Amino acid sequence: MATGATPVLDAATEINAVSLARTDLDPRTLMIARIAALVAVDAPVGSYLMHVGPAAEVGLTADDIEDVLIAVAPIVGTPRLLSSARKIVEAFDLAIQLDSEGDTQ
């Protein structure tokens, strides 16, 4: 059992690191696939938040993410699409707030 201060977050981070190390996808394609998967499973805001930074680092833009949502819309349906869009916006807002707080400290 994990004994750190944030065992669940630590486990999620470790699982993601292993996944990233074992794929031959280029980083941009990998982030597109991950965002599409998050939409498909109706992931919580926290899951999107974990991917906002890496997505930006590989050059994904808001337009790219919008394209992902449009691409998966026929598969996931309108309710899930709208739910995911709201969560993505919330994750971006949280990331900006966290970044701003880090700049002032």
C-alpha cells in the first residue's frame, strides 16, 4: 500500500508514466488519443487537469481539442460531448489559476 501524502495521485502518476514509456506514438498523437479516451469514459475534471499541461507542452491548442470533440461526437453522443467540453474548460481554468498562484509565491 502506498504511504505517501497523496497515494492515489502518486499511483495515477506512476501508471501514466509507465503507459507513456511503452508507446511508440508521437507525443502529440498520444495526447489526442488520451483526450479522446477521457471524453469516451466521461472522465472527471481531475483527469483532464492531469492532461492540460502535457497537451499544451506538445503543442495542442484549444482548436485541436475542439477537433477531437467533433471527431468523437458521433461515437460518444451529445450529452457526453457537452459534459466533456464543460469539464475541459473547467480543467483549463483550474490550470490557469494554479499557474497564477505559483507565479505569485
